[in-house]
Amino acid sequence: MIVHFTVNGSPAEADAPPETPLLWVLREHLKLPGTRFGCGAGLCGACMVHIDGDRAFSCQTQLSGVEGRAVTTIEGLSKDSTHPVQKAWLKEQVPQCGYCQSGQIMSAAALLQHSPHPSRDEIVDYMSAHICRCGTYPRILRAIERASREG
Amino acid sequence: MLRRSIPEARLTRRALMIGAAGLSFAFVERGFGLGGVISPASAASPTTFNPWVTISPDGLISIMSPAAEMGQGSKTSLPLILAEELDADWKDVRIVAAPPNEEIYGNPGFLGMMYTAGSATVAGYYAPLRQFGAQVRRVILDNAARKWGVAVSELRTEPGVVVHDKTGRRLSYGEIASFAVLPPTAPQINPDELKRPDQFRLIGKDVTRFELPTKVDGSARYSIDIEVPGMLYGALLTPVFPDSRAKTIDDTAARAVRGVVGIYDLPNGVGVGVVAETPWAAFTAKDALRVSWTQSPKAGAFDSDASMDRYAAMSRGEISQQATLWDKAGDGADGLKTATETLTGEYRCDYAYHAQMEPLNAVASVSADGGSVEIWCGTQSQAMAVKAAASTLGIERSKVKFNEVLLGGGFGRRGPQDQDFLVGALLLSREIKRPVKVLWTREDDIRNGRFRPMSAHRIEAGFDREGALTTWHHRVTTDNVSMFQDPGRYYGPFKQRDMLSLLGTELPTYAIPNRLSEHFAVDSGVRLASLRGIGFTANKFATESFVDESARKRGIDPLEFRLSLARNVPRARAVLEAVADMSNWRQRRPGSGYGLAYIDYSGTQIAGVAEIAMDRTSGEIRLKTFWVAIDPGVAVQPDNIVAQTEGSVVYGLGMALSEQITIKDGEIQQSNFYDYTVMRMRDLPDIQVRIVPSDGRPTGVGQMATPLVAPAISNAVAELAGVRLRHTPMLPSRVLAALNGGARQ
């Protein structure tokens, strides 16, 4: 099945079985490996992307479901790490192994898009969709608060 | 963690040898004085010389780093230590992945292996890299002195520049590299010629890790991201048991999946491999396979619950088995004979899983004739990956080209001698004669998990007439991790002692005159591996809980009890006092949920206080605050020490409260993050870290806080509710059982 959609603002198409997870289409067909495979079950958030501005587990999104929709990945969040969330991530020196961080950053950006000044409880609730096995949670929390503050 | 077995003197000799070998090699082999240390553009490529440092005329300083980068930061810290003594300008430094050559790049603090583990990287390389950096700086100074015709004593360096103050002349390191000649032997550097800590420009000042920006824009590359022309994708249906293999394979449905290229019954118990044009096709076909497996005589009957009772009986001495001596001081357990009072405690820890976020994977490209291979994999030991590839394919190590990538987490999972995560890619690429990337799913990663062993502990303590703790006898029963993970080291330098299970039982900083720790090792057939904190995590749960029990039993405050035990070790007392200060320990209200733990972890002194809340209806424990004071020796990268300690606490919290692998009839019962529950942001306590200043040599950071958490929580529960939790993870059901009278103190 050939599916047409946009990725990071550019038209894209992929020819794959309709049930193929968007994650693998992004990584292997469209060569955007910044979106990571962690659990394949919507449990860890390493694969988080934006679809039409909302966050979505790309491992739980079938290719057939993105026809005509706009997908944003970490590669398209900003050209040069200048998104406020990315700037805050650098200032707080968040990543350790880094593998989960694309997904964490995409969620944080979606959160601030919808709620520019979230409470701590809101941040914790929203970001608990993710797992960071290195345990960078204190810094993720601080970075989101910084991004919210500094915009 | 292996430092104890390597005398200081050997570290020094090796450091000199490294320098001398690099320099003299350049002369002997090349016939000109450039290359080993200083390599202008005209010199041979660094890969020929394997130098640690290359300085180009344009000023670029390339420094080799033999550490694997899995988020712990030592791939940046090692070159930084060398650059410090070289007095390089950090912005000129480029970090280069050292090739797998243990002769040159092996860690003198880790049996000379290229093996990033045990929080031993900065600790092991610190002294040699300072020495070698100082040697390179001396060569640069000598060359500048010769050029200007002045005494070297009149020269000094600023970062990247040699300065002659009398004449105001300056030469950059790059300019010097364009005319420098190397001396025939490495210059001698006396210890007093190294920088004093107050002269450090890099050590103790935070720099951004070299790869960190790539982890913010998505451009970081792990082995799962590697793309090789002509590459196919592999998936493995692996045996249920470690030592079984396919008996019957029905692959009719699997072969019908679009994009499937081949299906192979692989040797060595690797399982059944599917090769396909896309990952999704490989996964789909794997799921469509119908395979029956041969029974496993050993692992097939294993049941973790039943075995735990047996392990506990072994530790109590109810089942006769030869114990392996691990550590002894004074009269050992004989001290119990003269004790006026004794106390015993038993503890248990379940299997635990690494859960590194990148499911294991590897890329291999075997040549058409099968005689050589190129590999890409996230490994904690580059040299082991080369050895494993060579032995799997039956080729010479020189025929293996290793490509280093970032690791999406390690925690000990990526360091087994057989490098199991690499084998499937090697075999499938050889079969199909194309590059293959083998991907494990999360379910594969757990099903093929190599776990932190299950353990049962029994400690007996003896007190004298004055109530002083005089004898300590710790008996541990675990599966034999070292024998499974690393037979090379187990039968070699470990002398058939399971170091990975037993480290942490020694208590060298506690003034207990008679001590004995011994091991009952079980060959269970379960797959095992080191896991962040290794034996310390289980052993400290036992020892630090029991120290607390002993203190409470005697009516002594747990802090004062430990301060007394640590009376001969000022650095231990300093971290205890620091964490008491941070947590206002001495002002805490009676019955508040505070618990203390202290560890000497390979020389790093660390103490933690947990503040908990407990729901007596559900049995849920919540960690509200965790204070840590750590003295890791010289703090090479302070903010990274804080980050590693924060992460280490989070990891330890999972081990303490929720992470549990169970095995029934030989099968792992868990399969993904819904039934193997790790900590998320909602579980995060307020973590406060204080680095206690110290000028001792670095002793390691990456995992030191992990083993603090469980005993601190157990001790907090004892203080809050008066019951003792003796089994990690401290699941709500276990808490309720204890509250209902199961384990009164």
C-alpha cells in the first residue's frame, strides 16, 4: 500500500503493508532514525512523534493511519537544536545514554505546545508515559520547567 | 572493581611502558621522529601507529578514548584527563574511538582489558593518562626550547601554547608539531611534576560530553541506526531455555510473508533466524514460525520461587555444600564462639533485568568467502566483540573490523564474553552473504535476558560483653554469575570465585575484627550477567539492613552506630556526617520514615538517607526524598558525578521496589514493560546529591548509589512501622505480609 503524508514539512510516501508501524517506516523507509524503537508496545515512549501537532507513539500508529497527515520527528523539531525544549535540554545536560531522549523531547515539546506553563504535577503526569533507564528524570523535569520559563 | 588485585607499582610501570612503546615504535618502524606522539600531516596515519595523541600543524589535537560511551561520560573524561596534563585547549581536542587493541588501550585498572564496566574507567586510567599527557607536554616544551635556544626551565604553557616570558615569544602546539622531533625514549615525569589540583584547568570543571548535542537533535547513532549498502534485516526466534535448540520447525506461514529472504536453523542454540528486506517483515515472519524445542535437562525444570527457598536453606547450612571463601579478617566466623550475644538476619533478592532502552542488536557483514567480517555493535568491550566474532566465525581476530557506536544503555548487559547479541548477525550474514542487522524486540531482550542473580543471605553477628560488634559471618547463595558471564576471567584471574556475586560483602571500613564472607554457588542454568551495582546491590541490602537491625536491637541510633564502626576511616565518617547534615538526621522526629545506608564501593565512600511514606492499606512504599553524599576521590567532572548519582538512585529504586524477574518451568515469566515495571517520572523522589571534597585518586561513580537505595528504604520502613522487610523488591504484597506480622523485628 502506498501512503502519502508529510514528514517534517515535506511530502513523503511509503510503500509498505498497511499495518506496518509508522516507527519502522520513518526509520527504515524514510531514513529518519532519530525516532527510536524501545518496546514496540506503547510502553516506553522512545518512539514518540507528533502527528498533526499531537504526540503519538509511532510504534502504535499504523502506516495506513497517517494518510494525508503531518508527522514531525526529532529531526524536524528545529533545524539546529534551537527549539526551546532542545535549548533547555542542552543547558540542563539531560541525556545520558540518550536513546530515549528523542521521544522525551518530542513529548515535552507537545506538552508545552498545549500547556505553555504546566504545573509540576502536569509535567510528571504527562512525562510518565516515558521510560528513561539512565534515570535522567530530575533533569528532564528541570529542563521542561526551564523551557516553560524561558520559552 | 579489579583494582585490588593490581599493585600501584604496576600501574606506574605500565603507564611508562605505554608512553615508551608509542614513541620508540615510531622511531624503529618509521625511521623518523614523528608519529607516536606528534603527527604532522605528512606522518603515517594514526591507525598505523595507534597513538594516544596526535597533534596536527593546524592545532587539532586528537586523543584516543578507549571507553565505550553508554551515557556515563567516561569517553569524554579520559581524553580530558590527558588534555589536562598536556595543557591542551579543550576546544582543540577531538575525541577518537580507540581501536580494539588491549596492548595499548587496555585499562590497567581492569586486568588490562578494554572493558567499560565496574565504574572502573576513570579510576583505572586516571594515573596513566595524566602521566602520558605530561610526557607529551614535555616533548613539546623540549622542542620549543631547542627551536628558541633557551632552557626548558624558562618555558611555561598556556592552553595549547608554549610561552617564553623573557622574550614574549609564543608557539602554538600546532606550530611546534610542524617541526617537532621525538626523543628516543619517553621523558621521565616525576610525580611532583604533575599539576597540583589548584592548577587544574579541566579536571573539576564541567565540560559538555562530546556526544551530548547529538542526543538532543536525534543525530546520535547507535548500532540499531547503522545502515550498510545491501543490508538485510534479521530476527531470531530463540530457544526458551539457554541450552535447548529447535526440534521441529514449521516455517510455511513465515515464508509466505512478503519480503522474507531466508529462514535458518542456527547452531549454538541461537535459535531460528529469519532474514527479510524490512524489519517489519522479519518480525512478522518470526511471529509466524512454529517451532518446538528440545528439553533442557538443567534449565527446563527451574522454578525461581521454589529455588529461592532452597537457596535460603543453603545459606542457613541446612543443605550440605562446599562454601567458597570470599573474604576473611581476624578469626573469621570463629569469633562467634566467644561472643556473649549473637544476632542473625536473613535477606533475599530476586532476579533483575537490565532493561537498557536500546533492545540488543548488531550489524555484521561477512565477506563472501567467509574469511573476514565487519561488525557494528554497542558493546562494553570492543576487544571482546572482536574475539567473539572471530571465534564464532572461526577466523583470525585480524580479520574482524570493529566499528564503534554509542550504546543505548549498558548496565552490564553488553559485556558477556560470548557477546551473545552479536552472534545472530554473524551467522545470518555468513549464510546469506550480505550485511545483516539483527534486531531483538523488547520481548526477545527479556526472554534472552541475562539477569542479576537471585540471592539468599544469612548474616550472623557476634557481640562482646561491652556490646561491641566483634564478629560478622555472611553466607551468600546465588547463581554463579562470573562462571556464566565470563568463563575466561572466572577460571583465570578470579580463581573460580564469583566476584560478581560476592563483591560488597567485605566491609573493610567497618571496625569489626572478625569477618568472614563465603559463597554457595549454584549452577542453575539461568542466564546471568553483571548488572549495575553487581553484587553490591544484593549484598548491601543484606549488610546495611543488618547493621541497622543490630543498632536498633542495641538501642543505638543507626547513624551513631555506623560512625562508631567507621571510626578508623575519616572519609567514611565524612560522608555519613554530610548526609546526616543534608537530611537533618539528628533532628528527625521519632517514627518518621527515615532510613540510612552507607557503602564503601571500591574505595568510593557514599552514604544515603531515604525519607519514605507508606500506604498501610495497599502496602505501597513511596520514596519522597533521597539524600546522597559521595566522595569518589578527585571529582573529574562534578556535574556528571551528580547526574550519574541521580540516575544510580533511580535505578536502585526500581531494584528496591518493583523490578522482578520470575522463572517457572525454565521460562521467563515477564515480557515487556507492563510486567517488568521500571521507575518513571511519577516515581521520582527529590534527589539531593553532595560531593564531599577529597583529593584521593578517583575511585568510580557510575553505579555507587544504586546499592544504597534498598537498604535505606528497608531501614526507613523499620523506623516508620517497626517491621523489617527482608526481600527485594519490596512489593506491596511483601509489605502487607510484614505489616500483618510476618516479619516483626
